[in-house]
Amino acid sequence: MSSFVADATIDPPSKVIGTGLFGDDGFDEVDDGMLLDPPDPVDLLIAHTHAEDPANQQSRPLDFIRAKLSDLKKDNKKLRERVADLEQTLSIVQTAQEWTMGKGMTQEQAHRMQEIKALLEQADRAKKEMQNFTGASRAAMYEKLRACKAALRREKQDKLEMKDRLMHCFDHARAHRDMHRKLARQREEEHETWNNVLKEMKERHQRELRRLAGDPAALASDRRDQLSHYGEQVMSELSALQQHLKEVRSETVDAVILEGDDFEDFLEPTGRVGSQGELLRDAF
């Protein structure tokens, strides 16, 4: 940067730019060399017509020359912009250097000038980086965007799969909870049943102990239990006998007409046991 500034102080900006880039004549010779004969109006009309209708485009003579000329004009425009930036930067640096050499500066002003120079260099680098970004980094940006979209798609798919797994887990948990509730209820019922059985066994054991000890109340309770059991047994046997007599009557008496009322006295028409059966029941 210092060497460039020193060269700029010796030669004027126009001379440096003209001799360094495009020769002694500057842009005039370049423009004169690049200018061609005026285009034919017919060619312009044909080009305009084909440009509006892409389906009717046809190859024309000297198309490659027109394309080359268009590229050269674009490059020339870029070079002009670059030269304008360099001229502006060089003029600022030369003005600052002339002002420094002519008037003299304090240490603080010199520090300020160094900061200004650094800012100009940073602006130049930022502009170059921006051009590189717009040109070369666009493909990388598109690639990164594509990768981000793919990652987002995978994340959505993973979330859907996780949701399905959670739904299955909730269903299994609900089934296990219902099964656990049913088992707990069954356990409570079994516990209550076994408690009743255990209570009955304890009471029976206590009665047996009182009976062995000669307690009159225990003996009376045992007698009542025995009589109750005996009565239940007799009633079950009488019911069985009544059922048997009914079957015998249906097989014999209902099918055969008997003379006399001896059998009818023993068996009543209602199917119940007669007076003899009642006597047996009263005896028991």
C-alpha cells in the first residue's frame, strides 16, 4: 500500500491509470478499436422479432461474433467499474498524503489517518468478498439450503415415527393398567375369601377347644349342628325318594288303570308323598 501511494504521488492518477492498464491513449483507443460499422436495420428488426418469439429463433450469420462482442462489452463494463473504484481510492489516499506532507499532523491525527486507511482497505476486501459470494458461493449456499431441507425432512420423519411409537406405548400401557386393575381386584376378592375361611376355621377351632374343655354351651352348639346336619341329610333323602316315586308312578300308574283306591291313598294326585310319607317325615 505504501509503495502504491508513493508511485501515485509521483505520477498523476490519469497518467498512472492510462499507462498501467490501457496504454497512453486511455479508453479512447479501446472504444475506437471496439466500435464496428452501424448495424443493418433489417438485421435489427429480425433480431427483435426472433427475440420476442423464442419458438421462431434461427441461427444467423456471424452469431458467434455478436456473442464475443457482447462478452467483450460486459468485461469492459466491469473493468470500467473497477478502474473507477481504484481512481476514487487513489484520489483519497493522495489527498490524505498531500495534506499530511503539506500541513503536518499530530500523533492523534496520524492515528486517525491510519484508521481511515484501514477502513478503506477493509471496504475493498469486503467488496471483493461480496463479489466472490455472489459468484462462487451461490452454489454452496444452494447446496447448504438443500442439505437443511433434507435434514428438516428427516427430522419430520423421525418425529412422526416417534409419535407412532409413543401411541403404541400408550396403548400397551393402557392394556397393562387394565390388567393390573383386574388382577388387583381378583387379589382383593381372594384375600377376602381366604380371610372368611380363616375366620371360620378359627371359630371352629375355638368351639372344638371349648367342647374338649367341657363347656355346656359348646356341647349344645355341637348338638344343634349335628341335628341340623342330620335334618338336612334326611330332607335330601326324602326329596330323592319323592323324585323316585314320581318317576315310578309316571312309568307304571299313569300308564296302567288300577282297580281300587289303595294306591291312590298312598300317592296323592298332586305328586306329593301320601300320609305314610308324612308320617315318616314327622317321625324324623
